[in-house]
Amino acid sequence: MRNREATLRKLDSVESNLNRMTLTLNQGDRDACYEVIGAIREQVEQLKMYIESEPITGSELNRIS
């Protein structure tokens, strides 16, 4: 996987934001929660882009859904 390191860093960042979300929920800070949700959504979109930019292997071409 060409983007392995970038993907792993991004997943670490998502995990960090989920921890931040837990903290803000415990504090009752609704606006901060929305900010964290926005950041997580951006990170998920970037992860999708990383995955979509990877070449498709033969086993993926014949995969049954």
C-alpha cells in the first residue's frame, strides 16, 4: 500500500479526535462537539481519497460482494 503511513497517521488522528469528542461530550460543550465532528468527517474523506488512489489488485477485481 503506497499510502500506508499517511493512512495510519490519519487513523491515529481520527482516534485522537474521538477521544476529544468524549471529553467535550462529558463537558457538555455542544459547539466543540460539532467542530470535532467536522474534523473527523474531513479525515474520513481524506482516508477515502488515499484508499481510492491505491491501485486495484487482481484479488479485488474478482471479489464477490
